[in-house]
Amino acid sequence: MTSADNGTANREGIRYEPDDPCPPLLLLGVGLQGVMMILTSIVVIVAVTARSGGQDDDYLTWAVFAALIISGALIALQASRVWRLGAGHILFMGPTTNFVAVAVLALEAGGPALLASLTVAGSLFYLMLAFWLPLLRRVITPAVSGTVLMLIAVSVLPIALERIREVPEGADPTKGPFIAFVTMAVTAVLALRAPRSLKPWSPLLALFAGCVTAAMLGAYEIQPVIDAAWAGIPTGGFPGLELNLGADFWTLLPAFVVVTLVGGVKNMGDSVAVQQASTRKPRVTDFRLVQGALNTNGLGILLSGLVGTPPTTAYSSRSVMLITFTSVAARRVGYVMGAVLAVLALFPKFAAVLVSIPSPVMGAYILVAIGTLFVSGMRTAVKDGLDAQKAAIVSVAFAVGAGLEQQTIFADLLGGAWSPLLDNGVVMGAGTAVLLTLFIEATNPVRQTRLEVDLSVSSLPEIDRFLCDIASRLGWNQSSTQRLRSAGEETLISLIHPRGPAPGEGPPRFIVIARPGDGRVELEFLAVFDEENLEDRLAYLSEEAEGGQGIEEGEISLRLLRHYAASVQHQKYHGLDVVTVHVRGSR
């Protein structure tokens, strides 16, 4: 069975789709499973960040409490569809390894107050990303975001290794690496050979094995668990926002912005993956729900900043794992998970059990997460293929970022307050990737051209002249030119709403962007129109053709468009729709 066949089989096995009613007991059971899959990650990542940043137990207790409350609220909100918030699906939320390195730098430089201020500032850029998502697709490309994800993994590596070496005072220093080895060995064995029913619990079982090993070696401190209260709300630990924005804030802000924006691009994929896993039959991605998920993520980062805990974003892989494992994609599961996490936050004794996990076990856990993040970055970079140009971007940007990470080159050469920014591998690697991407666009021998008209049949002559001029400059023959013209015409006709504009309103604006390539032209159409998705309608026509049904008049343009174009991709956003059509031609 191919991977595609397997994916189809998984979707057909879905018992409850997002909007389906689900029995209460089943909702509770699936919700508890979801909580168990992410609870340890939430607490461990917060604990590693706080301890690596040199913070005391008061702050750690507060940060864990706040992270649990915010994660629960956001999971419930992601399951909803409130205005432009929510993915409408089960989407796990919590602190991630993406922010560990920059959060530790902030805690070391200015404590929780500086971390809070930087997180709030980063959330504003994240919300801007969600708003400008359609326009940033050609700058923050998969090659750029994949490279940055790999660099983030490199930047977190020293933090994980430092945790592995940390053991209780007076203990044998060799115990830390041994405990970490056991934890990682159990993780690897479970990942490679565990039956399907155990795979969702692999991280939890590996942590348990590490803790048992630490206890046997006398490297497990149980006193913090004994001292923790059974129930209550932390009263201290967070001093508030740092409103006096000094040099530390401005030097660390670019790093936060880069990690935030790249995390946002990754979260797009998170939302898409959950949508694809949540239905019985394949459906085209609804990018309005993607924007809803991004808006909620941005709100989560903002709330994390306001309460002084590490930023909270999406966990897509575990969301898909839960849906696949249980065959339940009902979004009401998100409400159950939110409620359970909020209740658990009120019992410090329970959180203390997780916070007391020995540092070598936490370090091994983060090390595995780093490897997963690095592989995720590689997959992102090669998602759309890796030609010579993209390979050069990835290799040069990664070399620059990895070479500067944990070095003081600019500090030694220039000194001054801005050297931490210039010596930051993530920032410099991301900047290199973006500059190289812009350089390729600017030096393209065949530049893109643009036309803006009304979304109306009366615009056909102007669009036709525009496309004829492109074909003429490319030297295409008559049949290729006619195919290009026909594709543009049929796309316009397919997009025009049959009811026309609302009374008192003019026709929407219609933007055509042509990007000539090697033997093809990419046409990008931007407009505002009805709720239906062209790709879904094209897929419907294919099914209809197999069933031998007749053709309705409104479907003729879609059939012609499918005939003329090599591919058609439709992405719906709030307030904007983007249809990308590829047409092949020859001279």
C-alpha cells in the first residue's frame, strides 16, 4: 500500500468528523488521552526553559500554572470558530522547543519581565503574519522556513546537553549521561518497534524509564513533590512586564521576531495537516481556518507574554496522532482537553511530580525533540522540491547560521550592544536565506508582470491582451498562446459570482500576476468571491464524470480550465482568494 493509499484509508476510518455529535463518555476518554499526550511536554519545556535561564522555584511554579491554563484555553478556542479565531479542529497547544533558546537568552539577560515584553512584541508580529499571510508566501518560502527550523534545533542543542550533565549535588557526574542514554534508548526502541497502540505513549514511557533509572541511581529528588501544596493558585513568581525597553530588549527582539514568524509558517502546515486528517474523504484546505488557527496562536503568544510564561503554539503531529489512533476528530474533544488542563493547573502537587523529573531525563527528552525539529526543517525545505537554487539558499544560510551559533565573532570584532544580535545564528541564517531569496527574484531574467482589472466579463479583452503579450515575449507558438489565453479566460469566468456584486457595490478587484518560467507560466489570480473552492468543484467534476452524470451549464468553464491548465491550486483566505494556474507551452 502506498502512503497516499494509507492516508486515504486513515481518513475513511474516521468515525466522528469535526462537526459530528459524539457520545459524552467517548469525548471524555479521547480528551483524557489527548491531555496525557501533551501534559509532560508542556511542563518539561517550561521547566527546562526556567532552569536554564537561572530562575527560582517561585517563577517555575507560576510559569507551569500559567502554561497549563493558557494551553487549555487555547485548545478549546482552536476547536471553536469564533469570528476569525479557531481552527475548527482538534489542535493541541503548548510551549514548544522553538522558543527555548531565545527564551533562555531573555531570562538570563533580564529575567521574566524581559521575556514577557519580548513575547508580547513577538505576538504582534505573529498576528501581522496571519493578516498578511497571502502576501508573504513568496518571501518566507519553504526553503527559508525549513532552514530556520534547522537552525533553531542547532541553537537549542547546547541547552539540552547542559541539562544532561546536571545531577544533584554530590552525585557521580557520570550518572547524568547514563540516565539520558537509557531515556533515549527506550525512546528509540519504542519509536522503531512499539506496536501501533503504544506509539502515542512512547514519550511518556521513555520519561518513566528515565525517572526509574534516576531513582535507582539516587539522582531523583523527591522533596519538591513533598513540599508542593495539593491545591491552590501560585501567588508570586512573575514581576510583570518590563516597560523600560533597554538595549537587551532591542538586541533580542529580532531573534524573537524571526522565531515567531518561522513558527507561524510551520503552524500553517500544522493546521493543514489536522484538516487533512480530520475528514473521511480528502478535501481541499480551507485557508480561512488556517488563518483562524494562526490568529489563535498569535493570541496564545500574547497571553503567554502578559503572564510571563514561555510562548505557546501548536503541536500538530500529536493532534494528528490522536485523531488517527482513536478515529475521533470531533472538535468537542478540544473542549474536554481545555477543561481538564485548567483543572490540573489548580493542583500544584500534580505539576510538581512532572517538574521534579531529573534534569538528565529532561535533557534527553529535549534532545529527541530537537532531532524531530531538525528533520521537520529538512522536510519543509525540500517540500516543493530542491533545485540548485534552493539547495544553495539552504546550504549557505545554514552554514552562516550554524557557524555563528555559540560564537562571539562580531563581539570580538565590533564589541558594543548589538553584537549579541549579529552573533545570533538564527537571526543571521534567516536573514541570509531571505536576502538570497529576494536576490533570485530580483535577478530573474524574465520578470513577473501584473495586471489589475475588475472581476467582470468586460475585463476579458484586457486580460487577453496581457496574456498574448506574455506569450509573445516568450516566443510561444500559436497553440501554446491559445492555451494560455483560454486558461486565463476560463479562470475569470469560473470566479465570477453568478449573482454579481451586492447592490450599491462595484465589482471586486481582480489582480493577475504572471511569472514565466522554464517552459511554463504561473498565473496567480487574486480576488474576493463566493464560499466554494475551485479545487473541490474540479474534484467533484471528476467524480461526476466517473458516474456518467450530465454537465450543467455552470460547470463548462471549470471543465475547460482543467483541460487548458497543467495544475490549478486554490487558497481561500479571509478577504482574499488566490488561484494559481500553471500553463505549459513551447516555441
